Amino acid sequence: MHGDVTTLADTNEYKNKLRSAEDAVGLIKDGDHVVTPTGVGQPPTLLKALSDRRREFHNVTVNGILTMVPLDYYDDHDTQENVRHQSFFLGGFSRPGAQGGWIDYVPANYSELGWMLRNGEMPCDTVMTMASAMDDHGYFSISLAADYTMGAIDRARTVILEVNPNVPFAFGNNHVHISQVTAVVEDDRPVQEVGLPQIGDVEKAIGQYVADMIPDGANLQIGFGSIPDAVVMQLLNKRDLGVHTEMMGDGILSLIEAGVVTNLKKNFMPGRMSGTFALGSKKLYEWMHLNRTMEIHPVDWNNDPWIASRNDNLHTINGTIEIDFMGQCCSESLGAKPFSGTGGQTDFVRAGNRSAGGKSFIVLPSTAKNGTISRIRPTLAPGAHVTTSKNDVNYVVTEYGAAQLRGKSNRERARSLIKIAHPDFREELMDEAR
């Protein structure tokens, strides 16, 4: 994996940099921007220590995506001037604060975050991340989320690793040498597990429409959520699929175990799959460990549409909240209220469009609020955040079918979308279209 170095020197350096979590967060300075990774790559011991000591700091900002660790500082209004949270993509713990105004949201394409941090377009003073145990050559793997974290490490003054033997050592460009590290904290708690979402009849129907358009030998990018996972469940009769995705999850692992994903037909990285973060079960994390068929890479490489589209027959599947007659997709807000984030949707929609033989799918149920609201609308809700533009959208799929929009006129788009709207709303939508 790495060239030989003096392992005794690395071991001594590791011991010299070993700290308690409380001492390690003491390396953070007032005014620092602290970068943490996506999801389970965030270090729970370090973040709790920072939260517990928050009154000792002033004007510290903690950045992250899809925060999954409940921390006191999220909702403590009295300490917002001490430590404040800032998110590139909201989750359940950060969403209330973003909607209430005491957590900040930064809109950006996922693929560009690493580049912006590395080049100073966004500030980065300290990085805190989960990491695997150190290997014999002094390297750690930040396999749970290389994402923008690798770019942040290149820029940061202080790098703090929470080393955990339950973090897999993965292949790809996700390795950090002990010489790059300021402090090490050890913990051995199990990595947080995230199960597959519940899948109902609507999700299954959407999944079947998409699966019918995915040929044997296709490459897949599977987004986050119940509908993309429903697509996965409909692919068990396919053959020789490949993977170039954003999130490595249990849905993809199930296809590998069933022999559906082989990566043998890939023209780019044949025999290997690529992702930028992992979110799933202990079984997934153990499967990732020293597995040469799977690589974790920084998001500014993995999600770059030009890189991803080098995979022929790339089929990308991502969910949205609502879509208007022009094809504009709001995937990250409820009207003006922030709900999630841009993530990698735009990256992979463009990659699917550029790929030879590829397709990009936007998937959504036809209605919301127990069938009382159509998700296909003449115009988006006031203040809605446009995630995928009218110029990028291609296939849109509901439980009533698929509409292909790319290259179509406004009139053709509206008619196609109304055909896959819920029947209860089609007449009303047609009147509004006229």
C-alpha cells in the first residue's frame, strides 16, 4: 500500500501525539473554523468534548454534513457566540437549528467542497475526523468519509484524528500519514450504524420503473433515501452491474452479495468501485476493510462530473421534494425552509447526462401530506431552493411512470409531467398549464 518507512519512528511519533479528547480540543483556537466529515465519519468523542467545553471558546464554527451525533451545543442559544454549527447538508439534529436561524447552511455542490477548502475559498483551521488504526507504515485511513476532509487536511493548521479500530482501512486516496497529524485520540466504541429506510408500495413502484430502464452491464450511482434504495431492491435480476457512487451503503452491498454487482463490465476502473463516504451497518464497514474491489476517494475527484462520466452507461438515481412544469427540481428545502442540502445530486445528474449510454433519474412520489398536495407543480413553492436546473434534468419518475424531459419544449415537458402526476391532480394541473 505504501512505501517502507521507519516504523519505529512512526510509532514514537504516534505516542507523542496521543492526547485525551479534552486536551485535544484544547488545540482549537478562538475564531477557528473546524471541519468535520460527512455522517459517521464525524468523531463523536472529540465533538462531545468540544461541546462540553464550548463556554471556554469564542467565535468557533464547526462545519459538517449530515450530523448524526446529538450534541448540546446545537440547541444551546446561550453559547452560540462560543461555538456555532454550520452545515453543508442538514440532518435531523441540525435541521431545527437551520430552520430556527441559529445553525447556518452553506449551499454548494458536494464535488466542489474539497476544492474550496483546499484553495482557501472557505476557511479551515482545524480538522477533526474518525480514522482507522495506523498501519505498519504510519498511515491512517479516513474511509468513512474522505469527501472534502482530505482537502481540508491539506489546508488546516491542526489535524486531530479520533482513531478507532472499528473504522475500516480502505483503498483509494483516503490515507493520512502520522506526520500530517497534530494530535491523536483513541476510542473503540462501535461505528454508528444506519439501517435501510422503510420502503412502501409507492417506493417499490417507482423503483420498478427505474429498474426497467437499467440494462445489464450498467454502472450505478445510488443517492440517499428510500426511493433510491427501492430501486436497488428491484435490480436483483440484473447482471454485471458496476458502481461509481457517492455513498457506499447496505443496498449496494446486497447487490454485491447477490452477484449482481461484479464491476467486470466497467470501462473506467474495471473490477473496482468508487465512493466518497460510507453509511450503513457493521457488516458494511467490515466488508470495506482491506477490500481491493472498493475504493474511497475525495469528493472533488469522485463526484467530478467529468470523472464520473468516464464510466459508460452510468445510471444515476436521486430523489427530490418537488418539481415544476419546466423541470426545476427542489430537493433541499420546504419552500424557503432549509431541509437537507445540495449534496451530490447536480454532480451526478450531469455525470449521467454526459456518460455514453448513461441516464440520470430524478425520483419522487407524486404527492405529499397524505395525498393532499401534488409534488408536480406549475411553479415551485415560493422561496424553494432549485437543486437540479431545468437545463440538467432528464428522466423524472413517479409511481405512475417516467417522463423524459431533456431536449423537450416547455409545452412537451408540462404534458409529460402531468401524465405521471397523481390522477386526482391531472385535470387541475392541465388547467394551470393552459
